[in-house]
Amino acid sequence: ELDGKPVAVEYHLTGGGVLYVYQAGVDPDALDHQPGNVINLMILHWAIERGYRAYDFLRGDEGYKARFGAQPRPCVQFRIAAPCASAKLRHNLWLAGNSIKQWVKKGIRSEDIEAVANLG
């Protein structure tokens, strides 16, 4: 709080001695007071006092995580589709959509477009 007004909040999950940062937010009008850094430091102190062995920022590569010494770890995603035709179709549509999303993120290259065109 700052002057009796909430300026930062975090929602955590715990398990196996690990504190997982699920959601966080700060009041943009209070950024000069660095409420995000303050709440992170307070929660780290709280976690150490209670014997937590790890503090996991979860996914995302926001800059503040690196400043706190976070080490990136790869995320693994598993998708399981039932053997029926409709489930296979949905799964293939998801795969196609995911490929397009990755192309857009990385920038579509002309050789990618040619490779897709040559599939037909």
C-alpha cells in the first residue's frame, strides 16, 4: 500500500516447497515508487522465512524476471487426440494454426511459403 491505497498485488500458488507466481499487477500511477519490485522483495523475504526452496515466475520472458535472477526453462506442452476422425481433424487444425502463429512471430520467409505451396 501507498498512502493507504493498494498499489501492488500478487496471487500465488504453492506446492512441493515452491511458490508459483500466478498473477501480479501494479497501479500504473504509482510506478515511480516501484511497487512491483517492492512486492517481489517482500514476498521473497516471506518465502525464505517460511522455508520455501524455490520461487517460480512461471512462463513469460518479461525483463523484471531476469533482473531477479530467474533462469529460463523450456515449457513442454502435450496434446493428446482421440483416435476418432473429428478429434484428429481438430488436432490437425490446431497444429496448422500453431504453425501459422509461429511463422508470424518469427516473420514469414519466402521459402516457408514456397514449401507450403509445394505440398499441394
